[in-house]
Amino acid sequence: MTVDFGTPIGSEAGFRRPGIVVMADAFLRLRPTTMFVVPLTSTRRAFPSHVEIAADPTNGLEHTSWALVEQLRAVAVERCSSSVGSVGPAITHQLLDILRMITGMP
């Protein structure tokens, strides 16, 4: 999906860019007014909290992107376009592993 992250301050991800929703289906079925989203970038950096995602028809990306897991944010659903794909279980597990590392959760 494309998300309007707004005008960035400092090194925040900003503007309109692809993002990955990281919420359980059970919560999404409740039709929340905000969603947790990880922004994507097309710029490769050597950060351990970034996950490379190759473009393919399943995820809807046009080029290889990197998930900026450390920049997870809650955004209003009005900032999000409709879903265009899925990153699949392997990428999802990588994202969750990094979120556990960042937050110190088991």
C-alpha cells in the first residue's frame, strides 16, 4: 500500500511511499482507525534494522525496497491506500524478529 507519512522531521521517513501493515488480522477485522505501518525506501543502507524486499508480482513493488523497521508508526487509515500485495511469511518473520530486537520483547 502507499502511505502518506506527512512532512518528515529529522531523519523520519516522510511523504507518500510504500508501507507494510504489521497488525494481526484479528485486529484489522475490528476496522481500527489507525494502523501500524513500516515505511519502505528505495535507498539501500547498511542498517541491521532494514529488511530487503525484492520486487515481485505478489508484493506489488516496482523495484527492490528496504523496510525501515525502526521507523514503525501508527498512522490514520485515511493516510493509507488500499492494499496492493503481500510480502509473505519469510519477510513478515524478519520484520517481527527485528521488532522484537528493537523493543526487547521475547
